[in-house]
Amino acid sequence: MALISLLVSRRPAPASSSPFRLPISTPPSSFTPSIVQTPVPQTSTAYNSTSTANNQTPASTPSTAEKRTHDGVEAGNHNDQAPDELMLTSTYRKKPKNDPTEEEEQKLRDIQREWGRKLAGMVDAFSVPGHIFAVGIKFENAKNAGEIPTEDSVAPEHRALLNSYQLFMEHIVELDTYIAEIGQVTDAPLQQRLMKDLYIYLRNGQDASRNDDTAVIKDGIVAMLRSEFPTECEGLKKKDKSNRGFIHHLTARLLTPPGVDFTDTVSAKDIESGKIPRDPEDTPLFLYENYYCNPFDEFEGFLKSPLLTKAFKAIYIGPSSWDPDDPSKSKRSSKASICNMQKVTGRTIAYIAMLVHFVLSDDLTLNKEASPGSFDYGAFFWNITSFFEDKELADLAAETLQWWNTEIFPTKPTTEADAAQPLTRLGRMKAQRAAKLAAQNSLTSGAGDSQGQAAQAQGARAAEGSGTVGEAEG
């Protein structure tokens, strides 16, 4: 990116400033202000309201008392020499143009904030960007040094951060290029300053994305609940969370983990007051299909809740996309389009589950870190994420993701076999032609009739759904 070279050449760090502060508003040391003098036309008159048609000298001259500047400063204050002529100028001043360098720097900040939004919505909504990059860059440096580390060699508490780094860098190619260019900067304080600025604006984007998405789910959750429980939503208000959580019977049931009696008012009050802590490792019933957990198989229907899919559509497709009866259509690009989302991932499901948990509760703030008496939403996010990243549960995770992709992106292939099939008529025709040529080559080389027939059969299968083989070839 050209912006990094602009910052390096334009913004040297002053000796007295902190090595981590980008002196955006400080001019270079060679900066010298200049005074622009406006030439005064010789034929102008400052104080005589009339002049002759042939621009002759006025009949009278101004008195000494009249020889004052427009600000009321006597001429004697300027080396006791009054100007020969003064020109009246308009009080209108044109708005000064922004420094092109400042505009480029603001553009870079906006880009970094947008990266932070994608970090929150696609990869990691809570981790501090500086921590993510510290673990990821350390891992990459070890690989470049020939140590050949493996993910299993990373400390368990850092493994999730390493995954976040790798997923983020794979998703945002421009960021990878930007980091590489910062690595070429030879000025160490400037390099550190650029990286710290990046972390700050990524964090700003994370927070903004989380706040915006929370507002969308908060506004839509009551309507979603009414579509699922039309007779149980009395008392729930769109803009008021005070009677949610374990106060309202419906939200209490949805937030209750399996095996807990949500109708027990004493336990509900203890949970609400914090006497019984809410465990972020619990799996509340709103995560399950039909909002019921089979006590003999707690993975049955796990993370297949209709409430989750509706919330997912509201965030990534559009606020009203979950409701087939809502005719309104947003003209803005969807979050899925902006983030170039091609399929549902485990982390996006965990992100939605975390948001739904928050809006069902009566918590006023979505705490990024645990505090006494509050629910740890960050730990809840990672608990859901671990289901998809646990190697022992890979088969269950793959089946769950396939189900989700069928629900959210029904027109896109959900398996590798589906992705291998051509989706367009032209694609099918090309597959047929390739199979036909392969069959001819096989017969010419004397490989046998069986291989040629098999190739022709492959071409016929590619034409399924679009007419017969003969029709496609014609």
C-alpha cells in the first residue's frame, strides 16, 4: 500500500515525543510559516467614496485621525510609517483546503476501522488485537527462523489467538500486505508507532461492530420471539430489557441450561441476584432445536435453534431478511457481502449465539471481560467456538456447519462433492466436452472400451438437470 510510504516519508518522529505516538498534528521541523502580502493597486482610494472618471488624484486627502487600520490600530504602531494606500477587503474567507497528507491518514484510519469490523463479525469479537498479532507474529517468526513450530506446540491459552490471527490474515489480504510493508520500515520507533495505531483502530472497529450488531438484535428479538412463541411474549418490550432475563418466564426458560428447573422462583431469583453464578460453559436451551435438550444426547439439535438462524440472517443478510412476510428490502450491502462471506463458520455462529444470549438477558452492558456478578460473554463465545475447533468433535462440527449453510445459503454448494459439480449450463457443456475428448483419446490410445464408456458416462452425469446429452451437445 502506498499509504505506508507516505507516512514514513512525511511524519518523522520528534525527539521529545513518545515512540508510540504518531505526530499527526505536529509540523515537520523544517516547516517555516510564510506571510503572503497582497499587492495594492496604485489607483485605489481607501477613504474617498468618489473618484474622477479619468482616475485623477482626489481633491482632498484623509486627515491624520483617519489614517487607521481597519482593526483600529494606529499607523504609528507599524514603525511610525503609515501606508500610502489601504485596500478594503471582504471579511469572507475561503475554507482552507485540508492537507492531502491528513486526508490520506484519515483514509488509512477508516480502512483500519473497517478491518476491525470484519475482525469482530467474522473472526474474533473480543480479543485485543495487540494480543492476537503478538501470538501470530511470534509463530510466523519462529517458522521463518526454521524452528517449524506446530499449533500443538502453542500454549493452550494462546491457541485460540493464533487461530484468530491466521483466519484474519487469510480473510483480509490487504492487511497481510500492510503488515509486510510495516516490516520493511527501518525506523524502529516509527514501526512500533504504526503497529500501535493499527491495534487502536482495529479495536475501535471491533467495538463499533459489536455495538451496531447488538442494536440490530435488540430491536428485532421481540418480533423473532413472537414468531416462535406467539402466546408467550406478553410483557416483552422492544426497547426495554428490564423485564427480560430470569424475570420473564419465556426468556428465563430460554436462558436456563439443561437440567435446571426454570419454574423454581427461588433459584431464578438467586441466579438473577448473582448468588448462583451464571456459568459461561452452560448451553442454554435457546441454542437447541425446538428449544429442548435430550438428556441422553445433549449434542442432538445443538446449535440448530430457529432463533439463532433468524438472528444470523438479521445480522449478515439484513434486519428484515429473517421474516418472509416482511416486504421491506434494504438497499444497503449486507454484512455478508461486505465481509465476502461465502459460507457460515463456527465463529460466526458463536458470535450470533453470544449476541442472542445478551439480548435475552436483562444485562445492561455486554461485558468483554468477567466482573463480579456479571456474565462473561467472552468466555461464552469461546465455549461455542471450541465446539467447532475441537478435533475430537470434527464430524459433529462438519455436520452442523453443513446444516447451517443449507439454512443460510441454500443456493450455494454445502459439500465438496456439490462444489465440484458445474452450476451453469455452460459449465455442464464444458464438462461434457471434456469427458467426450477424454473418451476419444482413450479409444485412440487403445486403452480399452471400458475406459471410454466410463468417460462418456461421466459426461452424461454432468448434464443431469439440464436436458439429455444430445441436447447439450447440440
